Amino acid sequence: MSLETHIARKNLAIHPKERRIILKHADRPDYDASIDCYLRNGGYDQQKKAFSMKPEEICQEVLDAGVRGRGGAGFPAGMKWKFLDRKSGKPIYLICNADESEPGTFKDRQIIHKDPHQLIEGMMISAFAIQAAQAFIYIREEMPYGAKILEEAIEEARAKNLLGDNILGSGYSCDLVVHRGAAAYICGEETGLIESLEGKRAYPRIKPPYFPAALGLYMCPTIVNNVETLCNVKHIIEMGGHAYAEIGKPGNTGTRIWSLSGHVRKPGYYELENGVHTYGDLINEFGGGLRDGRQLQAVIPGGSSAKVWRAGERFKGKLRSGEEFDWAIEDVPLDFDGPMAAGSMSGSGAVVVIDDSVDIVEVLANINAFYAHESCGQCTPCREGSLWMKKITTRMANGGAREEDTALLASIGDQIAGRTICAHGEACAWPTQSFVAKFQDKFLDKAKQDPEQLSKRDFRMV
Amino acid sequence: MAFELSQETLDTIDKVIPRYPQRQSALMMILHAIQKEQGYLSLEAQEWVAERLEIAPIKVREVVTFYPFYREKPVGKHYIRVCRTLSCALNGSYKICDRLCQELDTKPGEISPDGKATVEFAECLASCGTAPVVMVDDDMYENLTEDDIVELARRIREEEIK
Ligand SMILES: Cc1cc2nc3c(=O)[nH]c(=O)nc-3n(C[C@H](O)[C@H](O)[C@H](O)COP(=O)(O)O)c2cc1C
Ligand code: SF4
Ligand code: FES
């Protein structure tokens, strides 16, 4: 038995078909989190290069690169930066979203623990590009070592004048501060995060008018980007925006770090060129396929709030390019647009595989328990609806299913989405809406199962 | 007894406040520092923080009661979090939690009779690729089997984990 704890376990068996840019060094056995190691490997060269450019030029490179946000919504970073209100005269803030709280996601953890200076370099380039007065990293409480590593790395970088006052003699000053969350998922939502950073409850703000780019932290223009997004900025400066855009597919540029978990033989994180591989490749080739004797039941393609896919279903339609497609789950391209065309989303890049050993109703009950726990409580549909959906599905899983539950669940889901302050409303409604629609037979069947047996079952997820 | 904090915690607090453009922003980091020292956030602690930051005590209480990590009551010597979210649940986390509670003779959310642990369910700990996972204070234990849990509980009972 090997019961050990690791602060950052290295993956020493990198799949040869991975295309590692962000995680290029992270898993090397001889690579550590110190600034000396980072500098030996070309670290901070891109910051020096960027500081010799004009801020607008950097913004243009990021726009040309077409890099889309890696945190969930997939919005192009360069475009977001363009929306910054620069006329207000108020200070501009940059925030790195290191809350990594979407169930299934564990990619930012790798960067933070194994290559913290890459994030700092990406952030300082980004801060200079948007002329931020100060920058923050909002890291979830459950990564205590991550916070410590980042704080130490920041002090190392400060000692070398890579951040702080008059950075590299440029006349530009910007401090970087680590802020720790306290175990609330909603702090991942950018306006909730901002409230939390102001020392308040993480109650998301309504958009409009509170788009962070205009009215963000302290009602000042603010950019919030994910850890992986900000790391990409360093590589965009290194390659040039147009060269970066050659990686991946148009509109889906660069690589992505996929977090694969659930019922696969080799769960883990895989950095892959966008649009080159499929969900089938991820599950079967990188993930080693399902366990012996098991059949695929469902795939959640982008974090637990993404709409579920049922094994065997087919997706048909027309791509933006006009090309027609007819895909099985296994054929869906691993990028931003693929899962979207297949009625779901790539979200945070978290793929959860579910085999036939578990009850799909109970899977939904488990997901619903998460959202019911994490609703901030401001909006009635989200607060009450998420709780009802949890209660109904838990009762169903425990042997108390009624015939009318299926329709009731669908109607609750339909009445949340689109009626709330933040996208947690959609995040909690989509699982129920999609599970009930796609597995209707299984949900209806539940009322016919023996309650006695269900209540005595050995394996539980609620 | 008057409310007191160690010099180390006071130093941490003095260090974090000026990092932010506005004082109230330091609230969460201050609460972290105090909870780390005292194990929980008493009403006296909350009032002390309010005074230190020159904000109304209710603003502190609002925050303490919103975030799951802040607590107003003590916990056992070790704070143990079993992830219950999807990827861990698919890999048996409910059984892991039952077994851990059984081994430590406790129930989720309660302090074990020997005072050595409080076991709680937590939501996704961002380590789903090594599910099921358990955090003991700051440390993450991964890919746990029931045998591992028996061993982990032994180490906690016998104070092999500090
Ligand atoms: C409920 C909810 C939770 C979220 N959690 C996270 C998170 O943990 N990490 C993250 O980077 N983005 C998260 N997001 C997305 C952020 O709101 C925001 O869009 C993102 O940080 C922007 O960065 P990007 O453009 O670089 O992706 C979440 C969104 C919602 C609605
Ligand atoms: S949708 Fe839910 S989480 Fe978002 S603001 Fe409303 S209640 Fe809070
Ligand atoms: S589901 Fe347990 S760590 Fe993510």
C-alpha cells in the first residue's frame, strides 16, 4: 500500500501524441517551481520582449492569436481586452481566475503547482498589455500549497524586479497579490469572484450593467481570465499571434488541457492540439478506454454543468463552414466548436465518463446535490429550483420515484434557465434538462423499481 | 478573557491589509489567518476583525456564514474532507466516507469522541483524475481504497499525522 501525499505528482508517462505547450516543462522530473529553474528554461524572456513592445501591439497579437478563454465560456481573450473601458480614467485591474471549481476540472492545479512562474509571466505580460494598476490571483482555498507556491514565486519575481515597482526599468509598476477563496463554487463566476475579492459574500452581479470590463473590481474596469488563458499569452508573444493561430483549427486555436475523469482506465490531464483529436480518442486512446466488461453509458463533455451525451446518440447538422456532419460521441472534435455543434459545450475542458455500472438517475442526483449546495441564494429560481431538483432526484434514487417526477424535473429545469442573475442558473438546469430528455426511459423506469431493493443498495452516490 | 492573537497572526494581518486598494478586501485573508490559529471564528474574533478593518460587525458575519470553509465552532484536531462530487462518487467516495467514519467512530460533521478528527463531505477538490480523494488538513490523499482508509484512520488515531 502506498498512502502518501504529493504536493504535485509528476506524470512521467506523457502520451506521445500530446502537444505540450503550456505543460511543456511541468512534468519533467528535473523541473521545479523555483525561479532559477524557470530562468534556466528561457523563463521571463517573453516578458522582456513584451515590455519592449507597445501595449496595443501585445493586445493585437492576442487578438490575432484568436485564443479563447479556457475557464468556461470560451470567449476570445483579445476581444474581451478590447471591451475594456479605458476612457473612465479609473485604475484597471487584472484578475486571474484560479478558482478551478467546475466539477471534473484539475488542469489549473498542474500549472499552479508545477510551473507557477509561467502563470506569473503570462500575467505580467497581460497586465502590461492592458496597463493594469494591480493584478490578483484568486485561488481556491482547497489549494493551500498552491497559494504558498504562488506567494513564494511572486517574492522571487519581485526580487528580480519582474513585478512590483518600475518593472525592468520600464516605468510601469504593477503588484501581484494572491487572494484565497473559502470553498464556495460561485467564486469561480467572475462577478461573484470580484465581490469576494472585495471582502463580501460572493453574490454575482447582474450583467448588464456590471460587465467587469467596465464596472468590475471596486467598480473599475477589470479583466478576469482563467489560469490557462493567461499562460497562453506568454506563448503568443513568443510565437507571434498569427503563428499561434496556425496551431489548432480556425476559431479553435492553440492547445487545450483536458481533464479526463470518471470510469476510464487512465484518467488524467492531456494537453492536445485543438480540433485534431476526438472525444473517442480522448476516452479510448489517451484514457485507455473503459474498464473490463463495461459499456459506455454517458459522457459529460465539459464539466458537470455541460449537457450530457448518451452513449449511442448521433449528432447531425451543419458546421459554420457549411460542411455537414453526422457524428457519434466518439467522432466529436475535441475543441470549442465540436461539442457546441453536438448540443453541449467544452466548458472547462473537463470530460467525465460514465459506464453502465451506475444508475443514471443517481448520477444526476449527485450532480444536483452539488448545485443545490453551491447556489448563492440570490435568485429564487436557482435557489429553490436547485434544491427541488436535488430532493426529487435523491428521492428517486433512494426508491421513492413517482411516475410524474420526470415531467416535474423537466419543468423545474425549464423555469430556471434564462431567469437568473448569473449562469449558475443554466449550470444547474442543464444537467437536469439534458439527463431527463436523453434518459427519459430510465427516469420513467425508476418508479417501477423495487423501493426496498433500492434503499438497501450497496453502492451509493447520494 | 480578552481576545488575543499570536504575534505571528498579527504580523500576517498587518502584512495583508496594505496589499489591497481597499481595506475590506483583506477580510477573507484575515479570517483565514485567525481560523488557522484558533481553529474557528468566534464572535469575539469576528468583532475584533470588524474593528480592525473599521467595518460593521455584520459585514464580517455575513462573510463567515456564507463561505463553507469558515466555521463558528471548533473541529477535531484534524479537519478531514472527503470529496463527494461526481468523479469521486463514481469511484466510491460514499463508501470511503462511511468507512472513514466507522474507523474513527464518528459521524460526518461531528468531532470524533477522541477529539482527533472531524470528517466532512466536501465538493469537488479539483483532483478528479485521482479520485477518490480525501484532504486531511492541507494534505491531499489520492486514489483511495478502503484499505487505504483503514491505514489513514490508524495514522490519525495514533497521531502519526501531525
Ligand atoms: C457558476 C460558474 C462557475 C465558474 N467557475 C469558474 C472557474 O472555476 N474557473 C474559471 O476560470 N472560470 C470559471 N467560470 C467562468 C468565469 O465566469 C469567467 O468566464 C472566466 O474566468 C473568464 O476567463 P476566460 O475568458 O479566460 O475563460 C465560472 C462561471 C460560472 C457561471
Ligand atoms: S443564478 Fe444562482 S448562483 Fe447565480 S446569482 Fe442567482 S442564485 Fe446566485
Ligand atoms: S470530484 Fe472529487 S476531486 Fe473532483
